[in-house]
Amino acid sequence: MLEAGEMPPWKVEGYLIEVHGLAPPEQFGLAAEARRQWIAKRTGIEFRHIAIPETPYKVRYVCEHDRTTFELDAADTDKRCTLCRGALKPADSSAERYAPLVNNYVGGTEDYYSFAGSIRLTGDCDGEFQILLQYGTGLGPIGVCRGCHMINRFGGARVKVGQRASASRCVGLIFGKEEERERALKVIGGAMGSLEDRLRKILGKWDGQPATVEFFRADDPHSFFLFVEFTADFVNYRGHGAISQAVGAVKELVDAELRKHSIEVEVSAIAQGYDGDLKPSPRNKRGRYAAAEVHVPLASFGKYFECSAERLLSFVRLDASGVEKMGWFHHTGMGGEIIAGMYKATKVNPHSPLVSSLERIYAGVEGDELVYGVELPNVEAGTLSCSEGLIPPPGREALRIMGIDTAREFAACLAAQVLAGEFNLSLEIARERLYRPRQD
Ligand SMILES: [Zn+2]
């Protein structure tokens, strides 16, 4: 039924109970195995390192002393309350005792993998990608799945993705006098040829090349600052270690030049405050640009989505205005969770994808179509397992199953998933299907 598209993947557990009469918790392992085999058939790649434990479900407990509830992985041997360290009791009702580790669970023991749909990409990157996320508990993976389905229905995600990614490092200098700073600027500018030779030599080991050098001045009441920011471009490496080594070497040359010209420098350092390292900022030059959008004919929008195009556009405007009021520079929503979920699933570096979590949502009308899109300006990731970061076997397996080889495909696929999650979420909110009180 999964193969024939007759059943959404998140309904397998319920089907096994209702139609085949399985008793909880029997359905969880079988449902996960069914989804794994279905994905393996589609991709030609077996799950090996992403394993299923013997008891792939969670169990609900209560602490009568603290009136708290616990949901523990069935393999967890610590069955005591975190607060009082007293023994936990299984939940009263056996029907509520068991639950899936995560929605659409397909494997993983320390972190749990959800299948979150497959999406077709067109434009700068072509093909179909399977999505595995370590999203955590909640309906998120199902939302991404539904978003993928809707986007595929309208021709797939149209993606734009940069050929190269950037990495930057900054040399920061402090001077006691403004004249010294201006002299230093001239000296560094004059030595730029040899500085770039040094950069090129070190970056070459990682297939990188120097891109831009920029000078910025700043002052405080006591000192005069000079930032010299070096940016380099990379194809498949993240470039973090490469640019660090290269600009470290350049700094030594800069220091030597300033000494040679007897320029007084109070401090010379790698100025991490200005190089964008793990700091999301609109002026950040790290990572690779990626964007994805879906086009839906206005004529079929209302009928297919049970929501008018005007209403969806109004909601996006309302939400964007809210983000602005909060003082955030870009619109972020569900994307912040999807992006982290993809980095966790693939285990690529950086492990803290803060820079890559910048996101902007846009929507409007072009001709007779509604266009809904997301932009990720700074996707920072390398897909190679190398000196700049080992990728553990389950991460490499997840990349293979997803269909991702290059860092460019990683960025394109990430943008498409964020599009799927955000588009589904915007629609659900615009249609008032979310955030309703439960009818108990
Ligand atoms: Zn307790």
C-alpha cells in the first residue's frame, strides 16, 4: 500500500492495529520496518547503520509523588523520577502506555530518524530526494511530508543554489592613534599581493580560492579599530578550518609588515566578533545561498487548498510584520527546526547550524500564479567526511538514502524541505486548522 501510494507513511501503525489486530506495542517495530523497506526499494539503498532497536517505542510512566509524567525510550533502564528519584509507575490505561519514539520513525537508537517525504527539485538542482530528519517529537515530520506532497503536485520545488560557498576570517587590530591606523591601512594594502599568495597556497589544499578582502573602521572612546576581513570560496568543503589556517598565516605576515614600518599596534588578533563564525547576521558572508519556491495557478488554488490565495498572502504579510516587530532581521519559523533536524540527521559539520538557520519567507502573485518561497542566504555545510569533520556512519548513510552527494545538493535539498514545512504550516494556520483547543 505504501508503494502504491494508497497509504500515507504515518498511518502504518494504526492500520496494523485496526486491520491486522496487532496489540500495542507490536505495531511500532513492524511499521518502522515497512517504511524502511519501502524507502530501500525506492532508493536502492538498505538501512544498515541506522538501526532499529528491539523495543522501538516509548513507554509512559507517572510519578505519584510529584504528579509528573515521563515518556521513556523502552530501552531506558533508569525508571526513576528525575525530580525525587522515586520509582516511576506505568501509566494506568494500557491504551495510552505506548507511543512511537517519533512520528514516521524509521530507525536510530541515540537519536531518532523520521521519514519526512520525498520532494522533486527542478532548476539549479534536478531530481527526487528522500527526506530523513531528526526532528524530535511532534507533528513536524508529517507536516514536511504533506508539504512535499503538495509541492510535487504543482511541479516540484524550483531551486536556486550558489555554485560556491563562502567562509571568512577577520584580522582585527587596535591602535592608540588614528594616524597609526591610517598608516597601517596603507601598509597592509601595499602588501596585499603577498598576502593573497599566502592565502591561495593554503586554501588550495581544500580546493578553495580567495574571494574578497574588505577593510572596516570602528572606534571606541580610547582606541581605533581596524578589521581586515578575508573571504574565500569553496565548492564542497565547508572551509572553516581552511580559512582559519590561511588567515592565521596572513596575520603573521601583517604583524611582520607593521613591525617593519614601525607602526604601533596595541592588539593584533583574529577578530571573531567580525567574521560571522556561528553568528546569524544579515551581513554574514558565510555559507551558500539556496532558495526554493512553489508556483500554484491562482485558478486552482482555492479549490485544491480549501483556502483563498488572498487569505494565505495576508497571513504571510501578518507573520512577516510580527517578525519585524520582534526585531528579527529575517523571517524564521518552522525552518529553524527543519534545518537543525537535517543537520542532526546527516551529522555534517557544523554541528551547531546557527548561521545556516537564517531564513526569509516570501509570497506574492506573478502573472496568474501564486508564488511561495523561502530563501536561506547562508547554508554552511560540507558533505565530505574529512579533516574538517568526520561524519559518522549513520550520517553518511542518511546522505546516501536522501540522494545527496555534494554540498550544493545538500543546500538545495535543505531549502526544498524548509519550503515544504513552511508552506504546509502557513496553509494550516491560514485555514485555521492549527492551534484549536482539543474537543475532549
Ligand atoms: Zn518524583
